[in-house]
Amino acid sequence: MSERRRVLAVDDEHMIAYLVKATLEDAGYQVRTARDGLEALEALAEESFDLLITDIMMPHLDGWELCKKLHSDEQLAKIPVVVMSAARDLREPDGCRTAAKLPKPFDIDALVRVVRQLLE
């Protein structure tokens, strides 16, 4: 049996993080959550992940800054980033590349479809 792919889901809204976690675990992925970009960086220092899903608007360190930090690190830059946000403008700032963007509220089936496309 192959090892389950690992996803880090970052969102300051507890219910969104829970929904992403439950949905992706039901789809067969191993999921850890973080409440903001700083907590996500701590998780990335402790464990390896195959995919990062992040909100944009968060306290302490927002999703764009988290994305920039990932892409400035040679090892972490390999992790695909999926952005989920209610923000209207999802243009990537310099230093950040995303593999996919999902508007909030997001469609659960679309989330699973995007994750499968990126990880399988």
C-alpha cells in the first residue's frame, strides 16, 4: 500500500480549515492544519508536505507572504501552492507562484479535483 500524500491546509477560520481537512481526509489524504502563515512555517519545519493549501487574508503572516517564503527556500519551493480566498484580486505578487486558485466559498468537489490533479 502506498503512503498517503500529505497536505498542509492554512486558514484562520476554524470551520474552513476543518472542512478542508475532513474533505481531503475522506478523499484519502493526510492533512494537518495551521491557523496562519507563521504556524504553517512551523509545521513545514517539523514535517514534509506534498501540497500547501492557503487562505490569503490571515493575521501575522498572510498567504502571499507564506508563498513567497516557500519559494525563497530551495526545498520548500517544490511544494505546489493552492490559494483559496474570498479576495477579488488573486494576482500573484512577485516571488510567489501558485499551482491553482479557488475562490471562497469553494466547491468541495472542485477542491478534491484540484488536489488530485496536483498530487496524482
